[in-house]
Amino acid sequence: MAKKTLYVFRAENGIWRNELSKKIGIDEQTLKQIEDEPEVPQEIAEKVVVAYGLPEDYFTVDPNAKDKRYKPKNPFKYFLKVSLVWEFLIALIFAVVMFPTTMAGAFGAGDNPLFNLLETLCKALIIAFSGIYLTSHIVKKTVYGKQVTQYDYIYPYLPAQIALSLKIVVQLVPTLLSQKTDNPIILIAVSGVYGFVALVVQGIFTAVLLKSRVEEDEKKRTKTVKKLSVLAIISTTVYTLFVISASMVSSGAVAPLQLATLLLELILLIAVAFGIIIGEKRFSNLNKLWFVVLPLTAMLLPTFINVIGKLF
């Protein structure tokens, strides 16, 4: 009996089926038929062990060890559930981080600029590194391995950029409502509805992105990521143009710091999109740049520039 199926082996090592089939000289259809079987044929196991320099007993069973990880029958449904829970947990953490300022406002203490800046930095850091915890949970509970972990910093970033244009509602609706009512409860309700919708939208697109990472068909993987990247760029562009237009209407000019950070966000997003669509395939030696450095920079740098600008 095999300790690991061929599917688990591929998932843990980030190896696609076509790559393994070429490596051991077996057609993909045959490989697909045997990779989920509990027992890996000896001749296949030997070929894999030799081809990838594995220990000779790699596929032998350990009677004292039981792998409780599973392969979801419906990956999208599983990823959607995990993504939504993940998004709401982040929202809950944000609520805890913002609790001191919220209470200060409730008791009439007013806004503390330093607290606001610290909250902004904390929220940026939480978002930037939250993807690691998302993928670690998936790896621990399922057979999915390196296919999903490579995008650790992309999951909290790309879906958030797709949902960015929803922020227009928060800025536009209160302005329209203020012409008819100044009831703060209505304005709070609008913000609450927006926050809920934004979380759900981000959860859905995170699930789509996760599903694409375990898709065997390379063309489908690339196509999905390309569509999500284009949506993110369109959404960010729309939001940028709206903010610039709103500033021009209200004050006749756009603050240089605001303009700089908006354009920087858009440029960094395009760079991230280039990395995950083209860079991964053509410049794989720079994968740390595409999947770690650029998304982290895109999430953190504009925030730090804003904070420093407000301080000085």
C-alpha cells in the first residue's frame, strides 16, 4: 500500500501532471487513472523515486501514520467556504485593532491622528501576511501543496483590487443621502452593507484564484489569472479616476500626495499582473520577485508613503 498517492506527491512538490508524465515516460491519461489509487504500482513508484531522487521507501506505508488530508470533490466550493471564513476573520481582527479609536469616538474623545496612522499600518501588515495563514490551513487540511502556496501574497491582494471600485459607493452614497437626510444610522448602515458585499466579493474571487492554482490545464490556469488581473486593473483604474474627479469637483485640485499614491498603486498592480501572467512562465528565475517582492510592495508601499506624508 502506498503512503502517498501520486496526486499527493505532485501537489506537495508543485509538479503538474504533464511534467510528471514526461519525466517518467507515461501518457497523461494513464497517469490520471492511477494517481488517486491507494496503491502506487511498484514500477511507477520506482520511476518516480529515481526521477526525483526520493528515498526508496517514499511510497511505502507507515502503519503508525495516517494522513488525514483529503482531496475535495468540489474544489471551488471548498475554497469559497475557506475564503469567506478567512475574509470575515480578517474583518474581525480589524474591528479589534480599531476598537480603541472606536471607543474614543463613542465617548467624544475625538480622533487621535497617531492612533489612526498606527491602525492604518497594522491593517496593511495584517492584509499583506494573511495569505500565508490561508494557504497553510489549506495545505494542512487538504492534499494541495505548492500549487497554492506560491501565491501566498497574491490572494489577499488581487481580489482586494478587484473589489476596490466598490469603495466608490461608500464615497458617493453618503453624498447623495446627505441631500435628503443627515441620519447617521442610515450612513452607518450603508457602510456596513458595503463592507459585507466587499468581503463576499473578495471571498468569491479568492476562491476562483485558488481553484485556478490546482487546475491541471495550463491554458485554463493562465486564462483565469489573466481575467482576474484585467478585472483588477479596470477596477483600480475606475477608482483612481473617480477619486481624482471627486477631488477636482470638490476643491478644484488633487493633492500631490494623493495623486502620487493612486498612480503608484496602479503601476504596482500592473507590475504584479505582468509577473503572474508572463513572468512566471518566461522568467521563472525571478519568481521571488513576482510572487513575494512585488505584491508585498504593492500592499505596503503606498500605505507607508501616505503615513509618512501625513506625519510630515
